[in-house]
Amino acid sequence: MSDGEQAAEEAPMAVEKFPDADGSMLMKLYLYYAGQTEALINRRGANSRYFLTVNAGISSITGALLELQPGGNFWLVALPIAGIIVCAVWWLLTRSYRILTKARFDVITEMEARFPVAPYTDEWRMIKKGPAYSEYKSIARQEAIVPMVFVGLYVIFLLAIILF
């Protein structure tokens, strides 16, 4: 654990020590922070679209080359390996976004504890007591599956190149 991480763990929540008699500054901070969290989610979606496009391109080119030039050549091996590397980066970024987003919503929940209304907290409370909660699957966890699907496709490409 780095010194910064240890200091962050030991520090009290900023919300607890926020001096704001009427709550107006906390509300402004809350609105700003919720907006930044929304921007983070949008950036995460843009990153996923980018990696999906790159992987679609790599897999399409690999499939076309495999059809046109069966048997091994440099590009037939290099493209699936590059695709696996791209997927690893995508998966790591997805994981980082999931951790950061969770931390942000934890902070928002802490801030909401000081308000008479807590929309994010109430939303989760309603989801958890709803009939479909047992079927609920985190979008972030589902999102992490997509790079693994492409890795599987690249492994199939590599096996086809090696075996045929």
C-alpha cells in the first residue's frame, strides 16, 4: 500500500468534517460531484465503444485474412495476439472504472446522509427490495465479460491458424 493510499484510508470522510451551517455548499459540492460521476460513466461508455470497435476491426481483418490466406503468416498470428493484448487493456480499464465508480457512489451516499432526501440511496434500497433483485447483475461485471469473449475468439483464430 502506498503512503497516499494509507493516508486516504486513515483520513475521516470529507463529508464528516465539512463545515457548512445551512448545507448550501455541501449541496453545490454534491451536484458537482454527481455531475462528475455521470461524466466518468459517459467516459467509461466511450472507452468501451472504442475497444469494441478496435476488436471488431481486428477480428474482421483476421477472419478475412484467414479466409484469403489459410496457413500461417505473420499477420495471421500477430493480429490475434494484438487483439488479446487490446482485450487485456480493455479488461483492466473496465475493472478500474468499476472500482472508481463504486467509490464515487459511496461518497455520494455519505453526502446524501446529510440531506433530507437521498435519491441514489433510495434508488438502491428500492432495487434491493424489488422482486427482480435476485436476478440483478451488475452492468460493470457484465461489461467485463465482453473482452473475454473476444479473447476466446482470438484463441479460436490462433488454433485455426496453428492446426490448419
